[in-house]
Amino acid sequence: MAKKRTIRTIPQERTPMREQDPQARAKNFEEVACGYSIEDALRESERCMLCPDEPCIAGCPVGIDIPGFIQKLGEKDFRGAYDILTDTNLLPSICGRVCPQENQCEGVCTVRESLEPVATRSSSAATLRSRSRVGSSWSSWSTSSPASPASLSLLNPAASRAS
Ligand code: SF4
């Protein structure tokens, strides 16, 4: 049985978002934020305490089972994570871009009482990108697989053009 996570045992630092180098971004109109890699998302998933009262679900306007998807993500069950993300939301890629998560799920995240909240939006975006990496063959995907330009362009056009 997995050990219960507490505020003391989870990674204390939120996984940083990679950004374009300032020298590079001064000369282009691409997005500054590069998004989480799946490895980043896996690390960030370790910060979720899987709270029994699930305040983040109540904070999500479409009621996504956030701890459920994060748990599947942490288990590298990307298909399972994707299925949970799309259970109550037909347009998760759009929400991954436009949701003001700091006032919604992340705004009520229990971790926020002591540390920076779990980066739920960035983690879901990485999961959605992983879906297009593998097409219909989820089992063939691994964290070391290079992302295809098409997959990265789903949520991060800048990254796909750079690859
Ligand atoms: S409130 Fe935060 S720590 Fe608790 S289950 Fe939701 S995302 Fe995880």
C-alpha cells in the first residue's frame, strides 16, 4: 500500500515551467512558456496529497476528478488519466489554455495552505499532449519517447516549431 502523503513528505518546490530564453524570445512572437514535459508532470504529481475531501474538484467548474487524474498520471497510466480528464469535459485542451486555475482548482488546493499549490493545469496539459504522441496505441508510449511536432502543437505551438 502506498505511503500516505503529507505536506511534509511531498516535494516542497513546485515543478518550474520551462520558458524561452529571453535572448531568443526577444526575437520572436512564440509563446514564452514551453509547458510541462511528461517528466515534469510526473514529478508534480508527487505533490498531490490525494485529499479525501477533494476541494479541487469543487473548485473546477466542470468537476474534473483532479486527484483521480493525478493518481493515474503518477502511475503512468496515461490512458486512464486522459479518460478522467475527458469524462466531464469535451474541450480539455481549450480549458488547459484559458482556465484561471489560480482562482479555481489551484486556488483551493490544500497544498496552498503551506506551499505553492499543485500545478494541475500544467499537468493536465502534459497529459493531453501525451495523448497525441501515441495516437491510439497508449501502451507504446514511454516517458523517453520524443514528442511529435503535431502533439506539441496542441497546447504549445512554440515548442513544435522549435523541434
Ligand atoms: S486539493 Fe490539491 S493536494 Fe488535494 S487532491 Fe486536489 S490537487 Fe491534490
